[in-house]
Amino acid sequence: MAVLEILVAPHPVLKQKAKPVDKVDARVAKLMDDMVETMYAAQGIGLAAPQIGVLERVIVVDVHEKGEAPNPIRLANPEIVWTSDEKSVCEEGCLSVPEQYAEVTRPKAIRVRYLDEKNEVREMDADGMLATCIQHEIDHLNGVLFVDYLSSLKRGIILRKVQKMQRQNA
């Protein structure tokens, strides 16, 4: 496994749409494992392949609580097949928009269909933080960042802060 570099906004890859994988083979399974390791190293709870420069529909998430064992979920070609009418507002952050947070409104519960790391079709119901995280990561597969849900003013402020941080760290 390897820890990979995470792209930071406004990197152009982050605005592109990812392509489906044909199947979860050894290459995609290794990609998933590397993404899990990268997510943990960055202390994140989710990561999408475009964030590491790979334009494929692969995400990993793990919303385990402190004190609980890690529980990574690997999803290829995730597709939301149902959403609740009830909404939730959650403060979101993103490894590609470091140290910036904003409230985003999303469906409170979802059902997602995907291929697991063994290339088996699965469906999973998710609510709360897991539902938010999966929706956030699927957005990455479509070239959407959480800041795209904000007003242009708020989005601009956040992206300027990120660019300023990058210049200072360069």
C-alpha cells in the first residue's frame, strides 16, 4: 500500500467527471487499498479517486468513532438509488479544500449501489454522517466540490484562503 498525494483546489482534475471502472480487478483493489491508507494518513473520513488524480469512479469512506476499530468501505461505480425526503445540514470539510469548512444541506438518508472490493454488486442504506460522506465523495466523481453548494461569495473566500495557504507552504 502507498500514501498518495492529494490534489488541492483549484486543481483542474477536481472539476472533471470520472469514468466507471469495468470491474474491480487486482489493479482497482490496490487503488482502493492505497486510497484507504492515504485517507487515514490525511486523517480524513472519505476519499475519491479524482482527489489523487485518478479519473475513475472509486471512493473509500470510514466514519468510525474514536475508540472504535477502523471500518473502511470501498465502493466502485457508486450510484445513489434512493434518497430520503428529510434533509440534514452538516458542516463539511474536504482533503482537497484543506482547513476550510461550511454547512451543506443534503438528504439525511440514502441507498447506494456499488461494486465492492471483490467485484460483487452491493446495496447499502446509510444515514447521518455516513450518508453525508458518501454523497460528498460521489460529488467528487462528478467534478463537484462541497464549496460548489455555497454562494459564489463564500466559495470565492474559501478558495482564496486555500490558494494563500498553498503559496505560504510552497
